[in-house]
Amino acid sequence: MKSLSFLVVTLALAFLPLVPSSLAGEMADRIVAFVGNRVVTSSDIELENAISPYMSCPEKVLCDPHFDALERLLNLAVIHELAGDASIYKPSNEDVEHRLRVFLGRWPSTDDLHRMFRRFGLDEDSMAAFLYSRMVAEHYVNRIIRLPLFMSSGEDGISYQAYLERYIEWITLQRKTAPIRYVEPLLQEATSHRDD
């Protein structure tokens, strides 16, 4: 009898994530998609929307308004899968520190910055780690797309539009073969807040 009770409790706990949040109580976060071993959550989307106006973005294609927050996060996850742990894409500690100082300085007030940190459970160290990750993706895109495009364009250089078009073409191709898996019911809820 004890083993049957244990089995019932175990099964109930296993299916608890399938219970609507209105019945199960509010969950802290929701998974929206997987890209390989990387997870994109609804709070990742909220964070991306909250910090985007204050981000320095040398590789502007990574923060172009052509892509909404979810699409940018999926693109970044795909780029990280491609970049792996190659040292050539890793920024220096000094570069990360500089980017962090620029990011912190762009906020209208320290109160606004600290509210954002509290809301998302961040501090300067975790923000530096976030920026490090973003910079790895920037270095990858610069090396794989921008430099070859620049080298083939001659002395006139390249227009941003040509760069954006090349990036869109490239990332679309990469995403076709990337291991992206959406969590459909939660994806609809997470993306419904974009229009708010």
C-alpha cells in the first residue's frame, strides 16, 4: 500500500508542470524554447526588452528592431552553439569591464538600474557575465559575416542594409539546421506580451 501511495504522489508531482498556472499557483519562470542545451525563458524575453534601450551594440544586426526580443535571443543562442568555447571569440576582462561601465552609465538613474537588478535577480557581476556572453556572439558575427563582407566590398565599404541582409540570410540558414524546440503553449503566452 505504501508503494502505491508513493507511486501516486510521484506521478502527481511529475505532472504538476502540466497544470495551468491558475491552478498550480504562479510559477517563477517559464521555458519558451530550447536551442540545443540552452534554454530561453519568459523572463529572458522580459530582461531583453528591459535592457535593450541601454545596451551598447557594436554589431547592430544583433539588436536590430527587425527582430523582436525572442528572435534576438534565439539568434544569440544559435550563435553561441556555433561559437562553442573557441577562445578567438572571447572578449578580454578589460573589454567586458568597459562594456559594463557603459551599460551602467546609460541608465537614467541608479534607482532605475537597481530596480531592474532586483526585478531580474541580477547584480554587477551577473550583468558582466551576461555582457560577456553577448560579446562572444558579437565577436563571432564580426568574424564570420562582417569581415568577409567588408573585405569583398572594396574601398567603398558596406552599407548597414547590405550587412543586415547578409546577416538575415545567414542566421535564417543557421536556424534551419539548429536544434530549436519551442514550448508551444508557453511560447504563445510569452510572445503575447510583445504587443503590450
